[in-house]
Amino acid sequence: MFEHITANEIAGYGVGALLLCATISAPKVDSFIAASQRSSLGMCKRCGGLKLIACSKCKGSGSINGRDPFSFNPVNGVYQSKGVSISCIKCQARGHFCCPACSKAPQT
Ligand SMILES: [Zn+2]
Ligand SMILES: [Zn+2]
């Protein structure tokens, strides 16, 4: 039985539940609004106003994990074939580009 629960307590639970729902759904709502209203807000469709686009080659990390065929270990005198991290040539290790759609300033 719930006779001992007052109306204020019920209202409090209701508000708490609403706040909880809002907190959980906030990121989804935010991304939904961002996706649907970018163009209407005058934001860049390509980068969403960040003026930056992640490098597709290095996935924004600025470096690529690859095998360097010329890796030479002077300690034991053998050529190593282990994976090495090399700077991304495409984005010059920055990991991102200026957005070509909205960025007017040339990157020097
Ligand atoms: Zn890159
Ligand atoms: Zn842009």
C-alpha cells in the first residue's frame, strides 16, 4: 500500500524519472538535433562547424601503424620486421585537415 506516500513524494519521483530519462536520452537527442539542424543552423554539413575533418588515412591519430622494411636494430644487428608507427604523410601527422567546405583560411 502507498497511503504513506504523499503527493509531493510522488511528484518528486516523477521529476526524478523525467530527469533520468532526459539524462539518458540527451546524447541521442543532441546528435539527432545536430544531424537534422546543421544545415538549418547554417553549420557546415561536412564538418558540423568544427572546420576540421579527421584524416581518413590515419583515422585522426596522425600516425600509421605499418611495417618499416628498413628498420634496423643496431643493438643485435638484425633487421626487424616489427610494426612501427610512422607519421601520416597525407595529413602531415596532424590527424586532421581544415574543412575544404567551410574553412577559408589556407593552411600554411
Ligand atoms: Zn593522416
Ligand atoms: Zn566544414
